[in-house]
Amino acid sequence: MNANDRTPADLLRSALASDPGRPLVTFYDDATGERVELSVATFANWVAKTANLLQGDLAAEPGDRAVLLLPAHWQTAVWLLACASVGVVADVGGDPASADLVVSGPDSLEAARACSGERVALALRPLGGRFPQPPAGFADYAVEVPGQGDRFAPYAPVDPDETALVVDGVELTGAELVERARSDAGRLGVGPGGRVLSGLPYSAWDGLSGGLYAALAAGGSVVLCRHLDQLGEDGLEKRIADEKVTLTLR
């Protein structure tokens, strides 16, 4: 990867330039049987569309705080990188009442209503499906994002020394996030082509790093598993073999 990368968005750009066709995020939901695989190019396209939604329709600006009330999910990973692309602070599991905007899954809509700014809801259904009935007071992400542009350019350059992420009391600038992700990748032995299977939640740094940032920083990929406890040991062993997993975190 590029040693000059200083923000998560830089890491994604380098991955796209290096090998756009390789898998980046493979997502399983063991409660529903869903499996989704996103190449670097497909993931980057979702990020660009989401960043355009953020910057355009939602009028988000660098330094704004977006509270993400979302589980470990491929669409959460998209939002994390979209926020980084715009310069918006991704506050994972933060207080919606103090946020400029909130992004909520279907199980946290009531809590998300405390946000007086823009509200976006994700149904988290297979294939990125929309809500059968859009929740009142929220934009349905699956309705709003398809029409957004496939290329993104921020109105203002993203400052790597400004806060990019807040999670579980940890606040990181873009540059600190990238450095910490690289350090984690080295500590865990994740290198180019490495496949990290993670069943960790996104509610703490270890889950975010193991389930996204460390692999992205190292030129690897993630097999992100939700409800992994429902799979069973035999099923897990088969998945590790099928997905050519090199590291398991749970």
C-alpha cells in the first residue's frame, strides 16, 4: 500500500489503484443466510455514492458529526469510508442528540429520533433492500443512494489531522487511524492478500480495525460475519476453508 496515505479515504484510493477487482469485503449474516461479496471497485462505488449523498443531499461538511447506530455490516463499512471521504466525523454508537446527522439501522430508530439534524435509516436487508414502509422522519438509504453519482470529489480537501472517528471513548484523527490500522495489521500478521474473518462487533476499535481498517491498510480483505454465534464450529471451519481465511477474530 502507499506509505503516503494519511486518511481512510486515501487507503481506499490506493486499494482501487492497485487491484480494483479483488475482494475487499465479504459479508455473512448467519441469522438470515445472506452472503454478499464486494470487490474493491464495487465497495468504492458504494462509498462514492454515499459520500455524494452526504455532501449533496444531506449538506454535510467537514467537521460535522455523524452518529452511526449500526452493527458490523458491509453497509456500515461503506458509511465509515464515506464519512472519511467528506471529512465528516464518524461517531460510532454516539449520542444522536448531539449529532449533526444520524444513520440508523432498523433496531435503533427510536434512539435516532433524538437527532435534530438529518436522519438516514438503513433496512440492512439482503442486497441492500429498502424498507417495506419508510420510517417517518428518515430518508431511506436504499431509496436515496442509487441515483447518486459514481464518482466523488470533496468540496474541500480532507485534513488528516482532524478527527475522523470516535468509538467507545477513543477519538482518532485520520492520520492516527491509518497509523493505528497499520500497526494492528503488523501485530496481527495481516499482509497483502490476507483474509481476516471477524465476528467482532463494530462498537469498539478492535472490531473496526479487525473487521475493516487493518485489512484495508495492509492490502488484505475481510470476511465480516454478523450473528456468527449461530453458525456453529463445523460451519465456521468450512467457512474458513471456503473463504481462504488467514486470520480469525471473534
